[in-house]
Amino acid sequence: MDHQPDIQNDQSLTVEQAIANLQGEDLGLRVYAAWWLGRFRVDAPEAIEVLMAALTDEDDRTGVGGYPLRRNAARALGKLGDHRVVPALIQSLDCTDFYVREAAAQSLEKLGEPSGIPQLIELLNNRVAGTLPAPEPPYLVQPFDAILEALGTLGAMDAVPDILPFLDHPVPRIRYAANRAMYQLTPNPEIASEYGDRLAQALSNDDLQLRRAVLADVGAIGYLPAADAIAQTLAENSLKLISLKGLLEKQLQQTTPPNLSAGAIKVMTLMDELL
């Protein structure tokens, strides 16, 4: 079982208790158990089964119709690496709850599962009936940033025409997600770099939350020309290090050990300076 030392260091639950709690009647314990199983990457078959069952739970609902247990279950399943959960996650893209759809899209991305692409495209175009918008401003009709990021990571070339309009979306984080996806889906490096450069420039945004989001974006795509901008971003060093780690991993994929590219050496130097 994955990450057993972490589980042993958490004295609040055992795997058996968490699985039992997830099937119990106490809604608070059920929600916590779903989170816990994902947090500690509990990939036992019985854990996966009860988490999948939780995706259709009707007992735990908020006053505005949300499904907190389903949200935690969808997030957890994306961390366990078992592709048997994919059909259930794809079905969750139809859920009325905005945040369940967001969690399902993120988990399909984590699993690298391309079979979810057609439904993600339908969701991007808001063609899934019965879905409710986010319950708070700006009241987005769909979790567009999560969908765009998933389509980019999954290599959804057929989605490019549907992604392009989001480059001009009024919500900045959605524009950034669209640029991230287009960078990943553009085969011409020169054109792709235009999208990467837009993200690098966004690291100087006045809004700290947006700077944090862009740090995650440039790290996810491993955009080396953004290295200096990442190091100079007005944000927590911990987030800058995570972003630079993404760049370093991309550089290491392009070299043969023990050789290091000039880009890898530069990124490691920047990381050392932030420590």
C-alpha cells in the first residue's frame, strides 16, 4: 500500500476505520474519511470501491445543492492511480455540483486518461444539461480552468478550436489556463512560445492569487524561458520552488544522465538561491 509510513504517523485513523467510516451514517466522518483515503494514497481495492460508491451519494448535500462527499471522493480517486475509476469520474462530469465537476476534471487529468476528452469538450462548451453554475462570484457556468488544464495535459488536439475563444475570457485565471493548454497543444515551438511568454508576463500581475496560479501554470508546462521571471515573482519562495521544479523535471526529461543541460543547471542555480 502506498505511503505506509505517512499512514502510521497519522494517529487519528486506520485504513480499516476510514473505510468503515466512509460507509457509516455520520456525514462528517464520511467526508473526512474520503479526504483521508486520498491524502494517504490508500489504493486498497476496498477503499477504491467505497470511494466510487461515494460519487453517487445523495445524503450529504449543502443548502445550495452541493455534494461535499462526492467532491472529496472525486479528488481522492485521482490520486490513487487506478484507471478502473475512470468511467465513474466521467459520469461525475455530469453532476449538478460545480465543484464535483471540477474535481472530476482534475482527477482525469492526474490519471492521464484520454477517454474523458469528449465529455470534457462537451463541458467546455456548456453542452451538458442540468449542471449548475458556481455558487459564488463570478458564477462561472463551468469549471473552465480545470477543464482547459485537463485538455492540455491530455493532449486533446481536437479541442483546440474550442479552447481558442478562452484566450480572451474576461476571467484572468481562465485566460491563463487557455494559454497553458495551447502551449501544450501547439506543435510549432515558435508559436507555442507565444503562449508561454504570455504566462511569463502574467507573473508580474498585481494580484497575488493570480501570480500563484500562473506559477503553477508555468511549472506544469516546464516553460524554461520563464525561469528568471519565476524566481523574481512576488510570491512565496515555496511556490516558486515548486514551479521551478516543474521546469527542472522537463529539462531532465530531455537529457541523458549524468549529463545536465544548460537549462537544468540554470534552474538548479535559481532554486539554490531561493533556499
